Amino acid sequence: MTGADFDVVAMDAVYTNSDVPTGAAPAISTFVASPSSVAKGKAVTLSWTTVDANYNVIAPAVGPVRGESIVVNPLSTTTYTLYLTNQFGRTTATAVVSVH
């Protein structure tokens, strides 16, 4: 076996318990549904303000989101959950839309 039998691979830093980077998980200032009560299939705006989020997801059925709002059309009463993630953790908040 010779050196030509191997490939050089660049690796990210290796951390131990004593030098793992630390920081704050993302924060949710607000997550609201407007209006919070609608007829079946009518438009509702979900809006939020956040700090330090790298990746935002709304469940159920919305998926990854950018910006600070999105329009949904719920067919039944739904609790939407906003998940924020960064390299230090995850934070969640919920907003309920009542369908009548």
C-alpha cells in the first residue's frame, strides 16, 4: 500500500465537550393567526417575528417558510406550530385557527 492509495479529505473542526460552541436558541417574539376564526377554506394570515433563526418550518402542511408571513386556507380548526432552528437549538410557538 502506498500514499497514492489514499485520498486527502478536508474535515471541519472536531469539537470535544470542553470546546463546543455555545449560544442562544432562536427566539419567537410573536406568532399569530389573523383572523383567528374563519369560515371553511377562507384565507388566514399566519405572521411571526423571530430572532436568530436559520430555518423556519410551519406544521401541519405548510412546510419551510421565509419572510414573516404566509396565507393558509384551513378546512377545519387547526393548531399551527412554528418551529425555529439554529445551530444552538429549537424553539416552537403555536397559533390556533377556529373554523366554523
